[in-house]
Amino acid sequence: MLDMQNFNRITIASMGYAVLLALFCVVSLNSCSILKKNRCNRNHAIEKGKHDAQNGDLSRPGRDDGKGCDEDYTTTQYDKDYFYGFETQRKEMCTYTRAKSLAHDDGSSGRVEKPSLSQLRVCTELKGFSKLENAYHKEFIKSYCTDKRASALGQSHASEFDDLDMGNNFELCPSSRQKALFGIYKKAYYEGLKKNCTVTAAFTRGAEDAQTDRKTEDQFFKYRKCPGSRQAELISSYQRSYNEQKEKIRLQRELEEMKRKAAEEEALRKQREQQLQQQQAQQSQSEKESSFYFNNRKYYATCRVSNVYTEVRVQNPYRDSVRLKGNWQIRNYDGNGSYIGSEREYKSMWIVSNSSDVFTKYASSPNVRSCRAEFMGE
């Protein structure tokens, strides 16, 4: 009963998807045509075939893109081009040269799980696969059991102060070779340990570990593998280098932080300067200056608009105070600088020497952006 319910759900879901797809195509026939054109062509089919071969996918999922191809490019043509791409790629992959190359990489790296062998999975359908697989295994053993690998392994273990590995690093090698390989490994290990138990090497390691934040306590313990008479000196050299490098790193970070803050402050300064320039530009656009004569002396008036107010500032550049009494004509302009009307205002102002005085009024219109004040007298 439960299986039938699941089947019904799957069937309904599939029908729903088909209906949605059909509706989509009805609404946008052009989109469906473009999608089909992108799938149903020789280049796409070949690329899909090559992709499946590279991934070793013998279920060949790329063939599904050919379903529904018709008219100018049929499903049969798609399959033909797909298999052309698949076989072309497989021929490039299923060669003795490539099999040996993969085996060499695995063997020389000591990867006994032979991960690269899975890349030859696409070749299993070929008649000569067993020979190809045998070639891989032979090359793997050959690379795995070399003097070079044994020496490199010993040096690697010594560089990390690992214990001398008495395990099965060469367990896959012929028994007649294992003893000799272990001897090479052991010799390289002790030679590497000797190189690492020097003041110079300890100093270099201290700087390197400071860069990677490795714990110094771990390294102190490892120096116990060095001769007892030198352990204290080596640890001292290591610690000194480690601390010096840490201090350099700290100072470098502080310098970088100072540069970062300076850059931020400079960017903020430029931003404020730009805002000030914009404000000054806006202010200069909203302000207009005029001059007039009163009692045979020249005075200056600046008119500007601030929010809903019109502000007129009159400047007295002389040593004597003056009383200005009379009518002012305020000429108003919009944001484009076009004249939009004027108004009159009577004011009596007492302005002391070398000073200014201001009078304000509500702007006559919300469209006023700048103004000009002209003194008309009594």
C-alpha cells in the first residue's frame, strides 16, 4: 500500500513537472527553441561525450541532452556525435603512457591505496584493459620501490623529527629489496637528523614556525632526538629566532594597521573636503551679491536662501556706523537660475563700523533657490 502511494506521488509530481514545462513552452516558445538549439548541435554533443569520458562515467548521462532533438538535428545524430566525443577522449586516456604516468605518481608518493587507478575506470569496457591495468601495477611497484623514494622518505621523516619508521613503508616491494630499501631510508633519516640538529637549522626552523604559528613546545620536545649535549643550545637558538620573527610580524602588522588607518583617515578627509566643496558650490549658487550707494558711499548686500527663509546680509566696510532705512526689492530665482518674481520689504537697520547686519523673511515660494537684494531707498 505504501509503495503504491509513493508511486502515485512520483507520478503526480512527474505529471506536474511536465505540465509546468509545457506551460512554459506555450508561454515562451522562443525560449524553448533557444534551449533546444543550444543542446541539439554537434559541438554540444561532442563536449558532453568528452566530459563523461573524463569523469569515467560509463552510464553516459550526457546522452540525455539528446532526447527531444528532431528536425534539423535528430536524436540519432546527437548520439553519433556524443559517442564520437566519448571515444575520442577515451582513446587519449586509455594509453600505456598515461597508465604508467598515473602509476608513477602514486608509487613515488607512496599512495598504497592507488587513487589514480580510478581514472582508468573508463577503460574497463575495452578488450585490452587487463593489460593496461597490469602496466599500471608494474609501474607502481617500480616507482614505489626506488632508492630515490626511500631516501626522500627518510629525509622527510627526519625534517619533521618523526620517529624512525620501523613499519611497512616498503611492504609492497619484493622481499629481496625490502632490506636494502630500509637501509637507504635509515641512512637518509640519520643524515637528515644530523643536518636538522644544527644551530643554523634550528634558527631557520624557529622563523618558519613563527610564520605558521606552530607551538614551540612541540618543537622543544622534538629536539630531544638530537645529541643531549646540544639540545639546550638548539632550543635556545630556535626560541630566539622564533621570538625575533614574532616581533617582526607584530611590528609589520602594526605598520599595516597604521597604514590602513591612515588610508581610511585620508579617504575620510577627502570625502569631507568634497562635501565641503559641494556645500560651498551649492551656497555660491544660492547666494547673489549686489552693491548700492547710500549717502554717496558704496555698500554691499548678499542674499541667500536657507530652507524656507530668505536672508539678506548688509556689509558696512567703513569706520562710521550707518542707519539704513528704506525699501528692499528681493528678486527670486528657481533652481535653474530663472527669475520667478520679486517682492518688497521695508527695513530699518543700524550697522556699526566694519561690520554687518542681517534681516530674514519667509521665502515667497518653495521653488525659490536663490535671490538678489536691491536697496531702493525711502
